[in-house]
Amino acid sequence: MTESRRHSRRAGIAALVGTTLEWYDFLIYGTAAALILNKLFFPAISPVAGTLATFATYAVGFLVRPLGGIVLGNLGDRLGRKTMLVLTIVLMGVATALIGVLPTYDQIGAWAPVLLILLRLVQGFGAGGEYAGAVVLSVEHGDQRRRGLAGAWAPAGFALATLLATGIYQLFLLLPDEQFRQWGWRVPFLLGIVMLAIGYFIRSGVDETPAFRNAKQAEETKTGLFAALRYQPKSFLVVIGARFAENGFAYLFPVFAVAFLTKQLGLSDSLGLTAVIIASAVQVGGVPLFAWLSDRWGRRPVYAAGAVASALWTLPFFLLLETREPVAVVVGFVVGLGICYPAMLAPQAAWFAELFETRTRLAGFAFAREIGSVLAGGFLPLIATALLAWSGHWWPVAVYLGVLTVLTLVALAVGPETRRRDIESAGTRSTVTTG
């Protein structure tokens, strides 16, 4: 194996581990919110209101992500990808572990939800730069002809995190209800420390990317978010728009749908989690497949196919859930989360990185992506739960996801195809160095 291939492999593993931790943090919180946190931190209000309040704290983590994207993205564009990624993994890992030792409402009263919100803010701040940094690291280390596959390490972390988060919760749901309520729900959060240690060790040994080193030598090059907004506003808007469908469906399946199964349909917690586990295992294989297809056919065609397929599958998905048959429920999740969704997730990584110049890539990518997260995924469980409570039916949720899909298709139509773009020399282009 050549030296460049070794660097690429090491960067990919570093991206995989960090992104796994990022999504593990958010998914175990989302799963816990659907199953137990409303009872522990908001016991004084009705079950529906408690679920809404818990999903609101879930959304809080997304609200601060754009701020993390600004601060950490600028840091990554000025000081390097490696420095920023070490910081993000520490922030997220520590915050996740602290949620695992947080006292409940019965122990400290109103301080419990306040502290929960503060830790969600720390999680969200760190996550604001994590995914973009991980993608940029692996894409800039990757071969130009296989950047889609190089970028697939980070989105594969989403599938792996879903497997870990739901699998671990499935295991602890085997405990008696009282034991799960007292301490079982805490262990998945505490396990974040293990991934923190592994991720810190791996990322400390990763080299800075050649593209960043070359661009840094051009002292006149503008860096950071404001340069990205000034010189590449179209890329910024395209990323935000493209996020709507992808991020919306990302939280429909493992978060809202699990809560829908248990609270609306009266099915067991374990059935929803089992379906998510099986679908995530399929997704682990789907991500590199669709990334490879994006290297052959282009980022936009594969992405658009995934968005349309996801929207079309929404109606059959809810109809399958309403059968209350375990096999039908699993099929619904496998097709939606395991096949349709990764067709968006896989090409997105390299495409977003390729849309920006080297010295503005991380800040522009991170901030635009997180704005999309706030507008789509962060509020989806909350909005979907409110729509369900308002109508008593899932059809408004399907309509809402259809609107998100249309917005994404518009962004895909406006955005350029980038699979053949040379990003190695992008940092010294005249469009960035003037002004």
C-alpha cells in the first residue's frame, strides 16, 4: 500500500470513529427521549406534553450547531482539520457521559431539565463542526477518482452509530422496568467515554491534509465563513436546501417512528429498536454502494433518486407500521432507512466538500450543513409529534416530509455536478484570493 493510500485509510477511520460518536450521542438521546426521559425530567406534565418537552430539548442541541459550525469551522480552516477534530470529539464525548450521571427531576427538581439542556448545548456545539470536519479530512486525503468512496467513511458512521445506539438500548430494555428507569438508561450515555478514548487516540495520529497544507502557503487566501459567504453564496444555499429531505428522513425513522410505534400504536419498545437495528445493518452496506455509484454517475443523480424514493416510501411506511405485524414493520424500516435514505447520505459527503474552496471549505460546509440541520432534522420529532397530536393521524407528517423533499430537489437542480472537480488546488483560485 502506498503512503498516500495509508494516509487516506487512516483519515477515513478517524472520520468513521468521530462521526459514529457524533451520531451515537444524538441517537441515544433521541431514543431515550422517545422511551424514558420525559418520565424522568418532565414528570409533572402530561405524557404528550412531556414527550413534546423532551423532543424540544432534543431540538436545542440542533439550535447551537450552527454556532459550533462557525467557531469550529473557522478554526479548522485557519489551524487545520486535525486540531479541530480533536476538539470536537472531546466536547461531544464528555457531554454525553455527563448526561449519563445527571440527577433526575425527583432528585434535584427543576435543575434537572436545566442541566440537561446545558449538556445538549455542549453536544450540539461540538457536533456543529464534527461531521463537516470528518468529511473534509477524508475527502481531501482521498483519490480524486474515488472521492465519493473516500467521503463515505463519515456517513457510514451514521449507520454504525444507529446500530450501536439502538442495539445497546435494546439490550438494556431487557432489564426490569424499575431497573431500567433507575440506572439502565444511563449506561448507553456513559459508554460514550469509550468511543471518546478510541477517537482521540486515532485522530491524534492523523496527518494534516495535502490540500490544506498547499492552500495555507498562499498567505493572501481568505479563510473562514465570511469568505465562503462572500465568494460562494450559491454553494452555501445549495447545501442548506439539500439538507432538508436527507436530515428530515434521518430523524423520521430512528426517532419519531420509534415513538410512534410505542405511544400511538401501543407496540413494544423492542420492536421499533429491532427494526432500526436491522435497517441500519443494511445501511452499512448501502452507504459505500451509493458512494461508489456517485463516483460513476455523479453526486446529484444518486442524491435525487434517494430523495424521491424516500418521499414515495413514506405512505407505504406508515401503512406497514399500522398493520402492527413485526415483519411488516421491519420491512418498512429496512426499505426506508436501509435503502432509500443512504442514497442521499452517501453522495452528500463528497458533494458538500467539493462545493467549497479549500480555505473556506470547512467553515462553509459546517455552517451551511448545520443551518439545514436546524431547519429540518432538529425540529422534525417536535413538529411531527405536534402534527400527530393536532390531527390524530400520520398524514400531515407525510405531507411535511414531501415539502422537505421538494426543497431538496430544487437545491439539487440548482447545484453543480462536482465529481470531476479538482479540489487539491482549489484553495488558491482567484475567486477566493481577491478582495
